[in-house]
Amino acid sequence: MRVANVKKSLGLLLLCLMMLGGMPLNAQSNFVRVNQVGYYAHSTKQAILANMDATEFEVREQVSGDVVYRGELKEGKHWKQSNETLQVADFTKVTKPGKYYIHCLNEKSHPFEIKEQDVFKSLSVWTLKAFYLWRASTEIKSEYATFNGYDYSRPKGHADDTVYIHASAATSKRPIESFVSAPRGWYDAGDYNLYVVNAGISFHALALAYEACPEYYKSLNLNIPESGNGLPDILNEMKWELDWLFNMQDEDGGVYHKLTSLRFCSMIMPEKDDLDRYMVGKSTAAALNFSAIMAMASRLYKDYDTICPGLSARALDASVRAWKWALANPNVHFSNPEGVRTGEYGDRDRLFDDEFFWAASELFITTGDKKYFERLDFMQIFDSPTWVTVNSLGLMSLALHKEQIAKWVDTDPIDRKFKGLCEGLYNMCHYCPNLVPIKKFEWGSNGVIASNGMILGLAYLVYNQDKYKEAMLSTFNYLLGTNPTDYCFVTRFGTRYPKNMHDRRTTAMGKDEPMPGYLVGGANPAQVADCGKQNYPSSQPARCYLDRMCSYSTNEIAINWNAPMAALSGIVEYVMEKK
């Protein structure tokens, strides 16, 4: 190879710098990066090589080391986000099932498997079962919570049968220190509080995945307590969140912003947390997120009325009441009241245009009432969705239901805006040297990447253009290993995965292996004071990740990141299994 000696010299230089303390010991994680979970035999297969400047690479059989394929490499491209020169190694021609690794310039990748089917089935199951493990108000039982010999069962935490009305949420009918019962729901992240706004984008991702791939999810067994009751397990799990959400609506139709203690508890198990819990505030954002969720729920559970009697009608009624409250209270912003120090999920949007767009979209799809469609402003900018910017959620739902909607209204604005969003993400991915659609690395970058991958998957299902499928797969690869950190970002999957998430259960359990199926927040060059800037392996945005409990800025888990990862995993598995 033409640069073997140069690379050897570079390695010695790096080692000297490390020894002198001028660079963190893991500044360069590895040079050959693969999807550590695996590849479908009939799919595109790509690895990413960093700073190699090589002309060819080899695919070798894992046990024997025999070369099964040699491929040529094009000249690399510099990626400023990681300050690396990257080459794409394409080994699509390797189709024989087996276990392999990539070899190049005496460097080798983590092992990976090529399979004909079910490559990501377990990943799809456990990124959803992560929500079962997140359940509040119930015991988590061994028979549903054991993975590869590790038991993640725990006692019941947070019954939430006595939730006090905080001063910020008090009314004459529910005065200060009166209480309501609001059990169930999912813990939001690494803490034990529950937030309506973050429930919104999380519920949407799972609902969209089900509506896009119903055949897949109807047959997917999650092995949760409700399995076998006639309801698809993904809807069983989502109902746990719905049951809590119904309790978040006040009698006037408004929706409490969050159910929370006044401060975060220490790093203890749920059953050890005895802090009082409160309904805190109401907000326009919470009401509209709730309205959108309930409108989706009404149509999701409509065909299962014998199993969930009245649920569909009840959800639609709750959605409409929340919508009407928001129309009458269009500018109720939320910020933490004095003495409340838990997650805020505040929205600085003065008009809540994006929330109104999403709620109106879901109500229109569910009811067909044109008054909701007339509320839609297609002049808005549609970008990667986050909990604070949700209009793209409505656009995605409208695009998925385009044929149904075409009976009622002109769908050209929907198609134009959704195609524009998809093309923007595709171009971002296609022209990125690391083949990943992201503009900026910040808090929850992996969640944004997963959401973008989900949108690309939806684009493939809507438009049947292979370029969207290929972009979806390369985005998926990134999260599972072809990234500059050398991690598969989903716990217990791949060879190298996070083990020390910023999560109270993980820390308090004290096991040497973390709970499976959790997507960590990912690279984020901001807020690095949490563990000390000097402890992060790199200041380069795409490499600024630390697998330590203290790193809430990069290593926390959250429902709004796991939900699009679960959706992306399911869509990938569905698309690839259909071939």
C-alpha cells in the first residue's frame, strides 16, 4: 500500500503526543468502521475508512481470515465535523451469509454478520421493549426483562395515585394541594418524571411506524405482559402511555405540562424515590401535543374496539377538547415556576404555529373535517423534527395518508413540501463524506439522525425511489457503527456499545451490562463541562462523545430519541424483508 510507512509514522507521532499528555488517549478510536449489527445479504453494504488514504480493502472471513473480496477505494473526502478524510468501502457484492471483518492497511474492523433475514429483528424488538423497561407504576418482571442472561426486573415504582396540583396548575375545582390519580406512562429519560410535550414526538414516531408498516408490527411479538391479547404489541405498549396521558387533561380541556417532583431525585431506583409528585402548569404546547396524540390514537385503535372498548371515541373527544382549549388559549407559554427544577420543555415560539399545524393535521386525517385542513399553513419551513419544532410530524402523517386525503382536498401542497423535506435530507446524506444527514451536532444528535433516517424510510415507502432507501440504510449504519466514535450507539448491540448511560436505573442497578435497546444522545461539543472538557476524547463535533454516567450531554437516554430509533429499525427490517 502506498501509505503504509506514512501511517506507521503517524501512529508513532500520535502515541508520543498521548504520552506527553497533549492528546486524550482515545483521540482516534479506529480507522475502519462498519455496521456492527450486520447487513442484509441482498442489500448495499458499506464501511467507512478514516484517514487511510488506501487504494483497496479486503473483506475477510472472521474465523479463518480468508479473503473473500477485494475492493477498490476512491480518493477520500474531508469531513469537517470529525476533521477526518473518509473513504467509502462498498462490498455489496459479498452476499454469502457468514461472519466477516474489513481489513485495510493492517487495520481491521469490528466483526459483522451478513444474513438473509432477521438481521435487525432483535434490534427492532428491544428498541421497543426499552419502553416497557421505562414503564412507571408497575413491576418490571423477569420473564419480560431478561436479555442474554441478564435480568433487568425491578419492583413497582411511582404509583402516582396521589399527584398534587401545583400552584401553577390550580383552579377553583382543583385547588392547590388537591390531588388526582395519574398512573402509568413512560419515564421520560434518565430521570423519573413525565412530560406531555416530549411524549408528543415520541408517540408520533411509533404511531407513524405502525401506520407505515402495519403488517410488520401486527406480527411482531415483544413478549410484554399484554402479548397475545389480540392487540399488536406496539399498540399495547403505546397504550401504557395513553392511559397516563388521559389523566393529564384537566376538566376544562387544558393539559398539564408535566407530572414531576419539584427536583430531580438522586441516582436511585424508581421504588426508592419517595419525593412528592405534582401536576405542574398548563401550556398551549402541551394541549396541542396532546390533541395530536389523541387524534392519532383514535384512528390507531378504531379497529380494536372489542379489545379496547370506547378507546377510539374517548381519544377523539379528548383531542377535540384540547384543541378547543388551545384555540381559546393560544399563547400560554411554560417556564418552570419558582421552586421547580426539573425538565422544562419550554417553547419560545410566540404563536405555536408548528404545534397547531401538527394537531390540525392529525385531526383532519382522523375526521376528514376540512376546517382542520384550512388551518394548515404550508408556507412554514419544514425541517428535521424535534420536540420543540413539530410541524414536520404533521407533514409526515399527511404524506403517509395522501391517498385517503386526496378524496377530500388537493394534496399538491402536501406532496410539494414533503418531497422538498425528503430531497433536502437525501442531499445532506448523499454529499456528506460520512453519508449521514445532519447539519449540526448538538444535544440529542443521534435522535435527530434517527428521525431523519425514519423520514427517508417513509420517503421510500411513499415514492418507491431506491435513493431514499440507500440514504436510510447509510443513516442506519451510522448509528450502528459507521461513525467517528467507534460505538454502536444502541446498548447491548454490536461489539462496542455504551455501558455507562446517564440513567438512574442503570446506575442504581450496578450491573456490568446496561439494559438493552437504548439509543444514547450522541456526539455533542456543547455542555462538555458535565464531565470536564479534558475528559472528552475529542473536541471535534462528531467525535465529542463520552461513555460515562456524568455525561448527560452525550450519554443520556430519552424517549424522544429511542422512538425514532425504534421506528427506523422497524422500517428497515420491514423494507428489507419484503425483498
